[in-house]
Amino acid sequence: MASTIFWIFVVGIGLFIGALFNAMSVKKPGFYPPKRVLKRRAVLLAALGSISFLLGMLLSAFK
């Protein structure tokens, strides 16, 4: 169970890193995906990262 919780947190960190990359890509000029696509993707990745962290905390609390 501990390894599952660990991997849930690792996935959450990866999702947050992806969200930061997409959020920083909005500032770059000439980046291919339109800015609205990058913003939507960053919000989705951040939301999924938050859900992953909440699930990991919930599972670790009831372990």
C-alpha cells in the first residue's frame, strides 16, 4: 500500500511539472499550440495533480 501511495504522489508531482511547463510556454513567443490550448492544458494538469495529491493524502490518512 505504501508503494501505491508513493506512486500516486509521484504522478501528482509530474502533473504539476507539466502544468508549470505549459504555463511558462504561454509567455514564449512563437510557440506552436495557441495560448488558449496551453492555458486549458495547464489548468487540466494542475487539477489532475491536485486530485492526485488529495487522493494520496486520503489514502495515507486511512492506511
